[in-house]
Amino acid sequence: MSSILTNNGAIVALQTLKNVNSNLNKAQTEIATGKTVNTAKDNAAVWAISKVMETDQSAFKAIQSNLNVAGAVVGTAREGAEQIATLLQEMKNLAIGASNDSADFGKIQTDIDFKMEQITSIIGASQLNGINLLATDVNGAGGTAFTALGSLDRVNGTVATTAGDIEVAGVDFEADIEGATITSITDRASALTAIGEIEELIDIAVQGAADLGSAGKRISDQSEFVGKLADSLKVGIGSLVDADMEEASARLQALQTQQQLGIQALSIANQAPSAVLSLFR
């Protein structure tokens, strides 16, 4: 039956064309944005997961940057501690030079005093961003340790995170070395006493430098790990939402062809009612 009111062929052709146009718009959006899931409307579950992963990835990048600063803080203190250990060794050598009765005790003591002043200067200057791990007051507010955020550990299946801190204890050279008393060298006996006292300070300096070196290595390793974790999250996000450009390109060409055929099919279907006119000739 032919009808001039209802054109079933045109209805089917129009629905098909609308579907093709919708898919074509989606393919064009994928190519333009590079994503298959660009908004929550595209895929709510995948979009939500990707957004949580994006916040974690961004947070880990920020943590890595902060860890690099923390590493510089600890590195500054370590270099100061190593220099102090060197100066103490020089002081010990001077004291050894005074362990005979013919030594110039006054000159040796003057050199030792100068090196002790240099140690005091190094302790005061070994700070970065207001943090001095060689001082008694590490942060200027009575603190004895320096704390840096090392990670944010997400609880599985929730939005809750747990902070993983890295704490570096100050070595307090200000009290243990700068505040130490070394016997003034006036004769051979006092020189031998000073040698023993300086030996104890060398041990403190070496141990402090080693502790700071271990802390610096831990921070460096954590920074490297966090950086790799951020990169891994970025790859994971891409696997969830990024478009396959080769597939999108091929699909676009196919849909453009389908669109042209759909337009032609609709045109043919719309011409069908005009055939009814031949019945009235």
C-alpha cells in the first residue's frame, strides 16, 4: 500500500542517518580531543576512575618536587658535616704536632682556635629554606627533626589516603661539637689530652655525616620511585580514556561513507510518494 501521509522507507532512512551522524560526531570528538572518554557522559565509571588517578598523578608530581627540595636540605647539611669532619682532622694533626716539647704551642693553639671558629661558621651557614640539621633548633621553632611528605597511600576502594612521611633527625653539631670544650694546648701533656678530645668530636662528625648521607639516599630513592609511580599512573589513565587514533581515523572514513549513503537513501525514500501521481494521469 502506498501512502502520502506515512513514508515507512523515509522513517527508517532518517533513523539510520541520525544514528550514523551521532556516531560520526563521536568519532570527530575523539579525534579532536584524543580521548574516547572525555566527559562523565561518555562513560561515568571510567571517567570517575580516571579522575581519581589524575589527582594521584598530579599529587605524586608535587611530592617528587618537594622531595627534591628535601634532598637539597639534607645534602646541604651533609656537605657541612663532611667539611667539619675534615677540619677536625686538621685540628687533630695540629695537636699531634704539639705532642713534643719543641713545638710552638701558642701558634698551634691559635690555628686550632681559627679552625674551631670556621666550624662554628659552617654550622650556622649549613641551612636551606630555614632548615639547619646541624643546629640544635632545626627549623627555628624548637624542632629537632625535619619532616617531608614521602607519599600518599590510597586505601583500596576508597577516596581516603594515608600520608607517608620521611623524618630526618638533626645531628645537633651546635651542642655536640661547637659547644664542646677542647683543652688549650700549652704543653705536651695538654696536647695529648686535646688529641683525645678532638678524636671524640671526629667520631661525632663522621657519624652525623653518615646519618645525613643515609637520609639523603632514602629521600633520593623515594623521589625516583614517586616519579616512576606518577609516570605509571599517567600510562594507566591513557589506557582508560585515550582514543585509538588509527581506529578512530578508519571509523571516521567509514561513517562518512555511511552518511553519504544514508542521505541518498533518504532522498530516494522521500521521492517514493511522488510516484502516486502517476496513478492519477
